[in-house]
Amino acid sequence: EIVLTQSPATLSLSPGERATLSCRASQSVSTYLAWYQQKLGQPPRLLIYGASNRAAGIPARFSGSGSGTDFTLTISSLQPEDFAVYYCQQRGTYPPWTFGQGTNVEVK
Amino acid sequence: QVELHESGPGLVKASETLSLSCTVSGGSLSNIFWSWIRQPPGKGLEWIAYAHSSGSTKYSPSLSSRTTISLDTSKNQVSLKLYSVTAADTAVYYCARENTNLWAFDAWGQGTMITVSS
């Protein structure tokens, strides 16, 4: 099973600041890596797929990068609606598909 | 636009079988991987299983011995059965569509909260 480790667990930032979230895989997943945003009481929402492709309707301030085992989600300028929990997820060659433990982006 | 709606009993007793269904509207079940994913209160996401219209199914190894996923194309439903539940199975259960062009879950239901009582 591929383990995804996200860091930091919590990121305390102010609106307008840049957020950088990390996701590391225990073995290569190529670019089969997605990022999701989850707000309290809501299902996750797909932000990024294929490590670097924005999903439909996702603002340009969200960007993803990386391949193999190291991935980054960047939010260039935090908006009030961006404070949430972010998960990475891998879709490697064989199940199970796994998620990272999440990064909570909170207001400083 | 596809919509997913999960339904379940809300409360189930320990050692019993949990049955969940997910009704898909605005789209077909065909040629799509349909997954169940759960989230215990205050915790992260755990993938449980997927089913494809071809008949293929895959399960998380940690749950495979007591889980069955199935598709009913006549009703446009995705079902999950989880046997011999315990308190550790208390969670919000989500149905999700895996878009095979994106290889990511691009549509999710609102989830159904399941509590296992002793």
C-alpha cells in the first residue's frame, strides 16, 4: 500500500498570503496524484488531477506540481473561502487508492 | 451534470450488516469506476472499494473480507454492504465517481452518516 504523507499538518496564514502544501508518496505514483479541498460538513472537491492540472471551475490561484514521490499544492494568494482542509490522493497501478492525512489551512 | 445521492440506515448495531446505496442521476453508470469512500468523525478519508460496469471490482485489503460492492444499472445505483460492523466503522460514507479521463474523483455525493451502536 502506498502511504501519502502530507506536511505540515496545520498551516496558519493570513488572507493574501501564499500557501505551500506538500505531499510525499512512499513509492512512485508517476503523476497519478490529485488534490482535494474539504470544508466542514461538505464532501471533498477536486482541485487538481494528474499532479498539475486544474479541475473544471478551479481558480488559477491553485496550482500543483511534482511527479514520482514529491508533490506540492500552491495557493498563490489565499482568499477567505480557501481556508479548509486539503487532501492529496494517489491512483497508482494497484489498489488501494490512498489519501494523505490532510493539511488544515487556518486563519492566522 | 451528474449528481450522487447516498442513503443508509443512519444507525446500525454492532455485528450486523450495513447496507448503503448511491443513486446516480444525470448520467450513466457505464464505463465509469464508482467508489465508496468513508471518513470517521474528525479524521481523514479512506477508500473502501470500486466497481466498474465491466464487472470489475476492487477492495481495500483492510476491508475486503467483509465488503461487497455492486452496480445495478437498471436502477442507476451503486451499493455497498459491510458485514460484521464495529464502532470503528462509524463514519460518513461517500459515493464518488472516478473520471477515467482525469483518474480522480470528480463527483461526490453529500455523504451519509452511519453510527454503529454497541
